[in-house]
Amino acid sequence: MAGTIGRRAVERGEIAAAVGGAVLLTASWAVVVTRDDVPTAEVRAFVAANGLPGALWPVVWAPVQAGSLVGSLLIVAATATVTRRKRLTAATLLAGQGAYFGAKGVKHLAARARPRELLPVVEVRERATGLGYVSGHSAVAFALATVLASELRGEWRIVPFAIAGVVGFGRVYAGVHLPLDVVGGVGLGLLAGIAARGTLGLGGPGARTTR
């Protein structure tokens, strides 16, 4: 009975993640492509995060790397070493790479610039090139979190998403993304993670039992 309840909870959670991801990606994309300026509320949120003291950057930098290409591959390697589960490892690889390259495709379609090109005052703490929407780091981090969180129990499920949240915050704080870039990245990441779990047979009834 407990196993059945657990599997149903996973199924409901994955459905919620898929729907939430679609809403976040679609809504943020709609705002970005239909406006030539940055919404006032988004500017305020950016200034609030980007304007925090620079002393915070050394603390935030390390978690932010979880959303990078190299960082995601290290997480895949760690998953393989710790769990020795081939399908879970493959799912983390598929999710991370899917989010990474998916973000590149969305960037070219949305064609939104980086904050330094859209706002008069930006404190840039990390080098970044190319376009802004969506945040690839956020997409990768949330894709990995979506795959891994369902394999954890209790309050531990919060940890991957907490780290992913730091990644998203860190990209705004670093001055390389606007808040809606991160929102779109979160949505894309959730979708990539759910798709990877389903493709590798880890979704729903297979959660925590399929190797």
C-alpha cells in the first residue's frame, strides 16, 4: 500500500511539473517576444538581485556551476558513481543535454539580448556571450533536479531544487540574465527532466524501482 501511494505521489508530482514547466516557458516567452522593452516589474526584480553586495558572489559561484555544461556532466558522473543505476545516469545525461541544446534553440527564436544591452546600469560579475532568453544554466539545473528529486525521499527531494534555485538567482545576481530568462529556463528544465525520465522508463510506476 505504501509503495502504491508513493508511486501515485510521484505520478502527480511529475504531471504537475510538466504542466508547470509548460506554463512557465509559454508565459515568459509570450512576454519576451511581444515587448520591445523590459517590463517594469522585471527591471525591479533584476535591480534587487543584481544590486546585492559583491561579497555574495564567491558563495554563489560554486552552486551556479551546476548549470554549466561541464558541471552537468560532473553531476552525471557523480550519479553513475553513487547510484550505479544505468537508466538514472542516462536520464540525467539526456535531461542535461536536452535542456542545454534546447535553450540554445529557444535563444535564437526569442532573440532577447543580455541585461547589459537592455538596461542602463548592470553589475556584470561573470562573462557571458550570446543571447539572454532563456537561461541555459537554469534550464540545465532544473532538468537535473527534476530527474534526481523523484529518486530521493522525504525532505531530501527539496535539495536538488534548492540548488537549482540558487543557480537561477545567481545568473540574475551575476548580471547575465533577466528574471524572465530564468523563469523560461525553469520551465524548459522541468519539461526536459520529465521527458528524460519518461524516455528512460523512470516516470510514474517506475520511479525508484527501475534500474
